[in-house]
Amino acid sequence: MVRRRVRVLLVTALLVVTASVMSSAPASAVIGGSRSAYGPWAVRMFVDGAPACTGTAIARRWIITASHCFFEQAQPIADKRISFRAGSLDVRRGTTLHPVPRGRVGSARADMMLVKVPPMRIRTARLATAGVHPGRLVRQYGWGATCTGDENSCQSPVLKQSVLRVLRPAAPRCEGYTVPGGSDFCMARVSGIPAGGDSGGPVMSIGPRGTETLLGVFDGSDRERTAGAGEISRQLDWIRSVIRG
């Protein structure tokens, strides 16, 4: 049986996770991945001070992440409950940012949200302008769960990464992740698989530091071998129109 996409927003139970849980979480995996030594554009999202999702700084005042991170039991989460941590691979450090009121803009075609914040003094990610092709290796980043089971108990305090391979949209295992002409692409596990708390995080090209581009926004996985992401190149017009205001 083909596994359906499992959305990886940490649900209401996550909001009771404490700082002590964060500090004790394993730092070595995305579930089987590795600790990252690089990712200046990666941003951690919190709800009520508890870890929730991951995002990417794509402009001095804009973060892109997953739309589903901003809903709780189908209701929108208020701006005042949301914060971001930027500028460090360790979420116990860095700068805390709060969304600009009414500065969230969701895509009508993909699981993506643009969030306006005060100016950030970090490297921002370059956006991919070309589509993602099957067979390509990509790297996903996030601070999410490093275990199966109770993912709330093993959120990583440090950025980690997994390597995945892009699959054909029509591949049987991509059912539930992609549709013909859709906004997402499907990936197979190579080393590590993203999980709860990694939602909205960057899926980047692999290359020398400073040359990588943002290919996708991670939005779901089966926690074992398959993951999906919204494709940046298909949303470029929308992203640029929002950022340029």
C-alpha cells in the first residue's frame, strides 16, 4: 500500500514542550540524517515559545515556510503567538523575531506562506529559477524530530540535514505527494528523512557554500522513505510580487 503524505506540523500537543525538552533532544539526525555545519538562511519557527516549524530567509524582511504551520485545528494562529529565531544553527542562540502584524501572505496554489518580519542581518537564500528534475540529489534542512514515535520529545536544538533524490511525479510511491502539473515534487530518502518540526524548511541544491539555491519548501513525509516539497520555481511570480510589494 502506498503511504499518503503525513503533514508534519507539530500539533497542539507540541505547545507544551518545554525548554528542557529542547535542550535534551538528540542533535545527530533528521531521523537518520546528520548535524549541519551550514545553513545561514535557515530560521526556526515557534508557537507560544515551543518549537513548531522551520523556514527560510529569502529577503531581508521575508521568511518563507509552510502554510499549514499557521493553523491549529483548522483555525489560524494569531500573530502574537508566533516567533522566529534566526542567525544561529542552535535555536538556543540567535535573534528572536516577531511577524509584522498582518504581514502573512499565503499561496493559493502551494503549501507556502510568506511572513514579513523586522530586518534580518543574515545571509538570505537565492531562489531557484529552473524546475527540479528527477534523479537530482537535494539537501533538506530543519530542526525537527530526530526520532519516531513521540516527535514532540525529540526536537533537535541544532540544525540538521538529510539528502534526498527527486523522483518522477508519476512514480507509484509519489501518490499523495504530487499530481500532474501540480506545485509539489516528490523525493526519496538517501540519508535521513524529514519529520515533525521540519515543515516549511528549505530543500536546497547541493554545491559549494554560497552557491546553493532554494528549490523547495518541505511540506510532508511518511517518516520512512518518501517526502514532498512545494517547488519554488513554480511560485516565483507570486513570491516576487509579494516581496516587491
